[in-house]
Amino acid sequence: MAKVKPFRGVRPPKEFVTEVASRPYDVLNGEEARSEAEGNPKSLYHIIKPEIDFEPGKDEHAPEVYERAVENFNAFQREGWLVQDDKEHYYIYAQTMDGRTQYGIVVAANVADYMEGRIKKHELTRRDKEEDRMKHVRIQNANIEPVFFAFPDNKTIDRIIAEVTAAEPEYDFVAADGFGHTFWVVDDDATISAITEAFDKIPELYIADGHHRTAAAALVGNEKARLNPQHRGDEEYNYFLAVAFPASHLKIIDYNRVVKDLNGLSPEEFLERLGYSFEVHDMGTEPYTPARLHNFSLYLEDRWYSLTARTGTYDDNDPIGSLDVTVSSDLILRDILGITDLRSDKRIDFVGGIRGLGELKRRVDSGEMAVALALFPVSMEQLMRIADTGNIMPPKTTWFEPKLRSGLVIHKLD
């Protein structure tokens, strides 16, 4: 069962939250962070992207960059831009995009649950990326940024969320990207106990987004346990920062593909080859959005096409084989375009669905790419089924939006 606990969050006073809060470290580069933080000494980028405090081009993995992150975190607390709560709380965090709101509970998740497989993953992680995040957790002795979990819907938690969010929020603002962020502090002891007990009845949590951050946070906690001869199991380092959302609240956005060339084929030959495995329909010049599972949108030479995989080309009983990313990778990218390794092949690039079909059209019309492929989004049911069966999704399968805002609350490990 999922073990979570409340914690004494470190967070900005209400009047500073919009200056402190930032996008996550991994959705922008150092120069973009430098631009967003310009003129704002309170920006969390000074902690999570500390290379912005050095000359442009500074190696973000240099020892002095990590050290600057610690100095800045300490300075934020000295200045009162980040303040630790007096007691342990849970927090409710709501995100609003395009008129739709999803509500998550901010918890301290259990390291043992990750190490023993009760926090389930659906992606592979790279050791170099894990180690980079582990360095940040170690030197700060804190989880500065949360990870993004999902869990099967639970009526008790739904009721608690409804009750807590009926009150005045602690934070309520719209970020520069137009997404709304609302945040409540759960202060009532009975409600805090009820949340802990409700999660104790949930068998598993699922990593929705942030596999490297999750692995790094759990591995540092596990490392601290091994190095502590007086380890008891209830120390704060046995937990890490997460926002857990009921699965029905979440919507996965499509993750699309653009390819530089047609592997020596003419457009006519390419479309003919597609016809072996797909029903191909010319949809004209207006953008076409995939309508359902196993239906794809293709953009080629100023025209949009609907591709529907023919019966027998996929197996809906196979958690991985039934994914549209697998169908398109096998039948189009591999068999026709000769792309076998999505992680390393330089002929392919990936475009998050948040950028819209217009971005696919732009990349092809510019001549940079020859063809674009839009996929129907993966469902949360598919994601959880893959995690439950111990499978791993192919690369670039899921895109969650909106991203969690960093800096609303931080979890210290002592």
C-alpha cells in the first residue's frame, strides 16, 4: 500500500509566490532561464538553474555551479523569500489549462515504495541524468522540485479535495504561459490523518512525469539510510516530494514525429507503401487531427492525410504492441523510412502536442523536414496497464501538460 506523510514545507510567503515560482528545470535551457529570471533575484531559477549566475556558456555541471545552488537556497531562506511551515501539512495543488482543472495532493512519498516497486514506472532512466539530479538533492539536502504521480481514483480523496478547495486558497495566480496555479494548505489535523489513511488503502502510485527526478530522490534517500548506522526508517530522508493526482483528472497530450527525408522514396511511392498497412485518405489542406486509437495524421507536401491501421497490423491484447507509438514506429518509421532507433537517429525529431499541428506544418513547409506524423494520445489506462505489467513505453510516448510549477513548496530531508 502507498505510504505517504505530511511534511513541513518550505515555501514562499504569499506576496512573493509569483516571483519565486518557475517552470521545471528540464523544460528550458540555461539561456532561456537567464532571460526569464532577468531582473528577478527571487526567481527559483537561481536555485534550480544556477548556471544563470555565471557567464553564458558556463558548464552547468561544474562544481562551483552546484555550490552556487546551495548558496542561493540558503540566501532565499535568510531573505525570507522561502520560509518553512511550523507544522507538517499536506497541500492541494490545482492546475488550470484551457478551462479544465486538475487537483493533486502534495505529499511526502516513501522511498521504500519506489525501491520495492509500489511506485510504478513506465519509462527507462539514464544513469547520467539520475546522477545529475542526485547531486542537486544531496547538496541541498532537499527536494527542491516535485515529481508528478497518478493514482487510481479514490472517493475519500475526491471528497477531501472538494472540502479543502471550497476554502480560500493560499496562492492563486496565472503564470506567463496562461496556465492557472492554485494552492491550499491542509491545516486540519483530522483531514491530514484522513489523507494518510486514504493513501494507505491505495495499492500503487504511478509516475506520470519525472522519472529521473523520482529515481534521484529515492536513490538519495536510500543512500542516506545505508550511511546512517542509527537508521530507524522514520527519518525525513525516507520521503521525497511528489504531487499525486487522481488518474481521471489527467490528460496525456499527443507526442508527434517529424522526419527529415523519405528514405529515397518519392512522395507517391511513400504513400503507396503506406497503403499496404493503412487505409489512406487525402484530407486536403486543412489540418487533420487523429480521431481515435490507431488513426494517424500525416502531413506531406502541403496536404494532410488520415491513416488508419488495417486490422491485423496490431495486437490490442499486447500492452506495448497496441500503442500507436509502436504501430507507427514499426510500420512507418522502421519498415518504410528505415528509422530503427528513436533515441539516436538524427533523421527524426519529436514535437509535443502542446505546440499544435501548426508546428508540424511549419517544420515541413520550411523544408527542414519532409513529413510529419501526429498520433492519437496515449490514455492513462494504457499507461497504468503498461506499468502494472512491468513493461516500458517506447521513447517519446507521453506528454503531460500543464507541467508542475516549481517553488510552490520544497521538502527538506532533515
